[in-house]
Amino acid sequence: MNATGEGLVQEGNSAVHSGAAYVFVRSGGIWIERQRLTGNPDIGFFGSNVALDNGHLLIQEVLGLGERQIFRVLQFERIRGEWVPVAQFARGPGLNQFGLDISVSRSTALIGAPGLRFPVGNVLVYDLLPRHHRR
């Protein structure tokens, strides 16, 4: 939960390789489900890791299985009261498990990527620009 009284719950759904992130809003001391965010229901693990702060929501998604997996982090922004995907971050196969840990503070994101050569890993730092500043 963040200072706006908005929180997230991660949960798998009925498909074997899928998931969801649920956005809840606190109103009068009661938590109300506001939105359900999902990724690709057929070939993805969505919502394993999430981070929320200052109008930025980051969610990890893993596409595919085995050695062909693609790890990425999707950025969402709140637009007219709804969370909408606005960007994605991904790295090549040299940074396997991209997004294994995610943190966001104001407009800075830290995304962990343990890599293929454990224990050597990577932490990548991103400046998150508001949607109207992107080209």
C-alpha cells in the first residue's frame, strides 16, 4: 500500500501459466477492489513481483517457458482513475530473470536481474518519465 491508500494483491488465476495483480482502494476503512490487471493468459507468469509508488506501478511478466523465457517489467500509470500500461523494460538473455526484484520510489525504478552467471547479478536504474514526456 502507498500513501494514497491504494494497495496491490498478487494472485494466480485458473490458467497454469498466468496471474493477476488486483488494485484495491481504501474507502471509509473498507478495501474495495478497483481493478484487475492481467498479462498474457496463455504463456505468461504475470504479477510475480510488483512495486507501487507516486503514480507508478511496475509489474514483472515472464513470457514463455524454459530457455526461451522473456523476462520484462511493465510500467503502468493511472490515467483517469484506471491503471494503463505505458512502457515496458526488458533486457536480452544475458540478464535472465529480469525483474526478479523491483522497487520504485517517486520517479526512479530499481530492477534486479540476477543474470545467467550467478552470483554475479545486475541492478538497473531507470528514470520513470510521465507518459506525456515520452516520445
